[in-house]
Amino acid sequence: MSALITNQQSQTYTEETERGVARAAAEQFLAEAERARSITAGQLVLTQSRCVDHLLDLLNLATEPVVRAVLEGGLAAIRNLSSVEGAALQRTIALAVAAAHVESSYDDLVIEPFLGEAA
């Protein structure tokens, strides 16, 4: 005989929970981006493998498709290089951070249906 045991006080998954998870992921992404930028700041040339490591770390944390596309573009741009200009990596990270900020601003956007008459 088997029995199903349930917890009556289990937490339900709501939109607020989803927003909180998304914000935590965004904050973690932004913290990692800042860490990568500070590590590579002021360096004229970086090895390709180091750049790939930083971009893959960020890609792993990115949840928004546009942010992932920016990072994937950065990876594609350095695929066949042995060294990368530090400024190029900084620009890619800055662009990904900007995209993350734009995407997160849409989380607070509320769209309400238009109930009036069309002109």
C-alpha cells in the first residue's frame, strides 16, 4: 500500500516569486559582469582562453535571449584569435550589461488594454 503525503503549507509559485527569482538571477549576472570587468580593466591584451572563460561564465548566468545573443556574438568574434584586445572584451561585457538593464526594465512594465474608442 502506498500513501501520498502532501504538505498543506507548501509555498505556491506566484508571479511575485517568479519576479524575485528573475531579479536574483539578474543581480548575479550583473555582479559577475562587474567582477569580469574589474579583473580585465586596464589590460591591453588578453588571451583568447581567458576571454572565453569570462564570456562563458556570463553566458551561463544570462537568462534573457538578447543578453545571450550579445555574449554569443562576442564568443563568435574571438573564436579564431589567439589574443584579444582588452577593450574589445570590455565593450562586449558593457553591451551585455546594457542589454540586461533594458530587459529588466520591461519586468516592471504593465500593459493595460485600451478600452476607449479608437480615433
